[in-house]
Amino acid sequence: MEVILREEIEKLGLRGEMVKVANGYARNFLLPKRLAVAATASNKKIVEQERQAHVRREAVEKGEASELAKLLTGVIVTISQKAGEQEQLFGSVTVKDIAEALEKQDFTIERRKIHLAEPIKQLGQHKVTIKLHHDVAVEILVNVVRDEETAEEK
């Protein structure tokens, strides 16, 4: 089935593109969630108008993301966690923890924009990518340190 995407869908296509997908995927996922519309002549015109408005909005968002990326460059986030003797954490540092630490430094970043291959389970410095826009990404340094309570118990 051919559909026109109304939103960017990772590994499928960009907004306004006409793509061919399985009938079930279109019927059960894309169309009910209004992520796509059936590829008809009238829908093509409507989607083209939406696409032009989106291009203008996208330019503004990209500019804002670039400004935020400049501010985030060089930011170091310090998170304290309880850890064992081999610098192994009791638990892990997740995207939620990083987002909360950034919030304390007055940066409001959505959790889904912070990319971690897997949760951090070791003490030390780790690079974390924040994808602010599909064209704008910035790396920050997350410094995981031993929680003071654990150090005092030893």
C-alpha cells in the first residue's frame, strides 16, 4: 500500500514522502496514529501544503537546536551513584538520570533526545550524544562519581 508520511519515521522516511508499506502496517499502525495518509490525489495536495508549512517551522526549530547545541558544547554533568569496589555501580545511570542532571543545570532536554547505547554501569567519564534535531547533535560528558555515603562506610 502506498502512503504519504505526515511525520518523519525512523528507518521509513521523511515527512511528505510517498512510501510503499505492508497493508497491515499501514492499516494497524500508520493510519490510526495519523502518521500517514493514503496516497490519493486530494491527499497529495493537502500533504504538500502541510509540508511547506513544516519546512518553514523546521528551519526555525533547526536554528533553535543549533543555538542550544552551542550552549551544551562542553557541558559536564556529574552524577553520584553508589558503587562497589571495582568501580561497578549498584544499579545504573539511565537517560532519566542524565535528563534530571541537565535539568538542574537549567537545560530542559526531552529524554527521547538523549541517546545511550546501554545504561552506564561504571564510574568514570562517559560521552553521551544528545540529538536535538535530525541534523543537530551534540556530545556531552557525563561524569559518574562514587556517592559520598558509600565512601564513608568503608
